Amino acid sequence: MTTAPARADERVVHVGLARRLLIRPELGAVVGLVAVFTFFASQSPVFRSPAGIANWLDPAATLGIMAVAVALLMIGGEFDLSAGVLTGTSGLILVTLATRFGFDVWSAMLVGLVVALAVGFANGLIVTRTRLPSFIVTLGTFLMLQGVNLGVTKAITGTVQVSGLRRAEGYDGAAAILAGTIEIGGTPFRVAILWWILVTAVATWVLMRTRPGNWIFAVGGNEQAARAVGVPAARTKIALFMTTAFAAWLVGSILALRYTSVQANIGIGQEFIYIIAAVIGGCLLTGGYGSAIGAAFGAVIFGMADKGIVFLGWDADWFTFFLGAMLLLATLANRLVRRYAEEVKH
């Protein structure tokens, strides 16, 4: 009597380099990035020049900081629709306290950080305690923050804008660290790009090299199973909401220091851009799968398209068409990559 050969354990089966690359969640974003860069670079010498690269990396940096944080949250199985308006809240707190109440810039930023983290904690706590969809919870937070931003700003200034940050104590030092420029080869690049790289590197390390990273994938993939094996699901999700809030505070502070004034409606609508960048970067809307680096690549694609359309002299309205097309293509690509990854495992 003969017996069938034992099937090798999938955990120890050798997977070639090419196959490992093909199942990476950021694969679609890399392909899209190369394609978009090639197209615009072939059409515009300015686009591919050092000055042009600095120009489109600037919007990619602030978008990328938020996209990476939102990607972590989406991998954990949740959404945050209040992320965009929270950047405005953080900036408004900074400028208002520094220009109207005598705070120095650093103290005003600290207050903004505390408020942002409190909002993130509240979002996470409500979602985990009530089991309400995070879409609904953070939509409510979005509307409340929008009302507070407009109402308080009008009550204090009589308008929908707060300005004059440049005259506040500590502005020069804070602006140099968060909103300044550095020269590389004679071309000025925004410091925000370095913050974006740092955030991406830390997020990638957490996801791929730490126990909390395993928790994020676990709660996003199957929360009940994760709880059954001892994963602190509630704490993990609250921490993810607070991470998104921290990123919103950082971006809000960068923009406030850069422009020295803040509109009460700033950030509204950006939450969908963050989600789209994360999806382009390989995140699934169902959670449990994605990449921080992929979200950063998604932000680069947005930055290139945003400025590339301008360099080519096209109507800026085509940018929204580009967003929709990239979202559909990325969703299809992510589905194919995910399906192939599951086949490889088996």
C-alpha cells in the first residue's frame, strides 16, 4: 500500500523573490507611480527637474503623513472621517491661542496636541464600547468639529479666518522645524518631506517588526479571532484612532506655521483623499491588509498628478477625474493581488 507524499507546511515552503514581490500590497501603487511619473516627465521638462520634483513632493508630504496614519487605521478595520477637519481644528487652536490669548507657539501647539489626542481617544472609545460603525461615529465627530471650528472662529474674530501667527513668540523656531526648507543640490525642499519620511518609516517598522503591528493586522482581519487569542483589540483600535489624530495635529501645525493663518473650513473633504491614497497604496476597505509604504506611494501619485496637470496647462478639473480613475484601478489591482497572495499560500 502506497501513501501520498506529505504536503509541505506552507509556513516553511520557499517562496521566490519574484513571487514575494508580486504579492506585496504596495505593488499596484509602485506600478501606478512609475506610470504617472513617466507620463508627466515625458511631457514636461519642468516636472522632472529638481525644482519640479520639490514642487510635487510638497503636497505629497502633508497628504502622505495623513495617508500613512489612515492606512494603519484601515488595516485595523476602521475609518476616520473626522481626520481632515481635525487638521483644521489643530491649526485653529495653534493660531488662535498664539495670536489672541498670549500663548507662545510651542505651548499653543501642545494644547492642540492634547485636544487632537482627546478627539482620537473619544472616537476610539465610542467605536469599541458601542460597536457602532466607525463611519457613523467619526461622521458625527466631523460635523461637530466643523461646527465648532466655524462657530468659535466667528465668535472670536468676527470672520472665518485667524491670522497673525508670524508675530507670536516662538514662531521662528517652530516654523524652521516644521515648515521650513532645506537645500539639496541648490534646490529648496520643504522640511515636511522629512517628517513624512520619518512617519512612514516608523509606521512601517511598527507594522512589520513589532507585536502591536501583528495586533493591527489581526483586529482588522478578524477581530473576534484576535480577541480569542489574547489580542487587546479595544486598546489597539483606540491607539490607531489616536495615531490618526496625532497625524492630523502634525499636518495642521505644519500648514498653520507655513501660511501663518487658518481658515475655519480648512481640511473639509480631505478625509476622502486620505482614504483614496491608502487604497491606492494597497489597503483593503475590509481591513486586515495593507502597507504604510504603499500609502506613501499613493500620496506621491497624488502629488505628481496635482502638479503635473498644472505643468501641462490642463484644466485643474481633470484632477478629480484622475482621482476617480485611480481609485477604481487601485481597488481592482488590490483585489487581484490579494487573490494571488491567497493562492500562493495554498
